[in-house]
Amino acid sequence: MNLWHRPLTANELRQCLRIAFGCTLGFLLCKLFGWNYGVLYTVTPVLLLGMVPVMNGHAARQLMAAAVICGVEVGLLGGLFGGHPGLMIPIAFLLFLYRFAAMSRGSLFLFGANGVMSLSIMLHFASYPQTDLNDLIFNNLWASTLSVLIAYLMTALIPDVEERPKPAAPPKAPHRMRHEALLGASIATLSFMVFQIFDLRDSMSAQATTLLLFPMHWNGALSYARKRAMGTLLGVTFGLLSQLVLYDWSGLLLLVAPMLWLGAMLFSHAHVKEAGGSGVSFGALTTLGILFGQYLTLGNDLVFSALYRVSSILFAIVATLLACYLIHRLLNRFEATRFGY
């Protein structure tokens, strides 16, 4: 991780504050109102404020569209074919395919990324008969809505003071976009199959790792895997230190919220300096959000959950890298799906 020694610009400092306060606000609202699936309310604001430096209408529409479409698909398909894995696998592949195609094009990256994450997790949990499907869909939709509102609130309260340049991504060749979409959909479908077969319902962070491990091509997979592993270790380390500091007071929101804000501020500071999108610090931010949002509850602690997160994520990284390499080699054998020029 290359954190060069320079002061933050005014815009970068304000983005750090938006991420830290947005993450903490989502966490507090979830705990105060007793909503289920706390990880959605803690991590989604981080994803939105971390990936979109300044909130705008295009990002809001993408996030809401992803949540609504995912809810409709899971409600219909999960209810009809949830108990028939032989039918769900090809359906899941097609649903993942058009989302990764949207990510590859660039202009709808947020729609695809949020849709892939939500669809994979919701399809997985919807397959268990004890899951309240309506509650799951509602919480995902409400978490997305709340995250958009939080992002707009943070942007209004802590606005940028300088105009940001608009980056222009170079166009991709059609065969490269086909390669990225097929690779991403194949990995996501394999992940769905593995988590179904082995009944890994408690490995949400590892499941997320298998989906976002690579930038949709093998060339950047090794670099991102290293960053994801380092980010996980940093996030888990901070979570364990927080548990040691809080000790028996881990159920007091008055003490937990400042610890979450501090961790989010530290990692967002590194995130804006990395300026590399989903890097080491962004992985630490999402890990921190998962630990606090899902596992730090009254009568529970982070120690077992944190250590389990490390082992499951490291295994997921190795397995996904192997699958990514094999599928990359297979797709490169055909000119229509070749990655390189």
C-alpha cells in the first residue's frame, strides 16, 4: 500500500468525513430501530460514499434500480425455484451475466456491482426455508434507500470546496467486455453453487470476496487478492482492538459508535490517499462494516467472528484465484471472448 507523505486536500478530508459519519449513522439507525441484516445498513453507505466521491443523481438511480430489480428477481425466482438448484443455477448465471456486462461498460458500474452483491447474498439466504423472504427483500431495499439519503445528507452537510475533474475511461473492445462479463458471471455462479452445497450461511464476507476479488480479468486478480487480504487483516485487527478496549461494554452504543467512527476515519484517510478504487483500505472499511454491523451485538463479541472472517476470506481468495485463472485461460482460447488485443 503506497501511502505517500502528503497532507490531504480539502476535498479528500471532506470525503473521509462523509464516509466515517455516513457509516456510523447507518450503523446507529439500524441498532436503534432493531432492523435485521445490520451489515446492509453499515456497509452500503461505505460502498456508495467510497466509490462515488460526490453523491449525484446517476449514482442514486443506479443503487435504487439495483435494489428494486434484485428484490423482484429474488421474490419471484427464489419463491418459484428456490428449492430446485438444478433450475436455479442457469437462471443465476444469466442474472449475473447482465450485471457484469453493465459493470464492464463502465457507465452502469455501480448498478452492476451492487446488484451482483445483493443478488448473490439474497439468493443464497432465500434458499433456506427459515428465511423470511419478505423481510430480507425489504431490508435490502430500505438499506439502499437509507444509504442514498445518508449520502445526500453527508454531501449537503460536508460539501466539496473545489471542483473535481471528471475522469474519462477509455473505451473497451467488444471481445474484452464479453470476456469480463462471462468471467464474472462464471465466478459468481460457482460461488453460489459452493455456498449452497456446503451450507456456508455464516460466511457472508467470504462470499463477498469471491464476487469482488478481481477487476473482472486475470491481469489484475493477483494484485487485488493481495490488497483484499491485507485489508481484511487490517479491519479484523482494528475490530479485535476495539473489542479489547470495550470489553464488557460492547453492547453500549454510546461507546461502540465512536470506535466505529474512528476506524472508518482511519481507513477512509488511507483510502482517499490510495486513489485506487477498491484497494487495501477499502477492503478494511468493508471488513470493519461487516464486523460491527453484523456481529457486534449485545451479549456477543468480535473475537471468534473476526478470526473466522480471516480464515474464510483467505481460503476464498485462493479458491477464487484458481477458478479465475482457469476460466481466463478457457475464454482466451476463443477470439470472440479474448481479453487482450
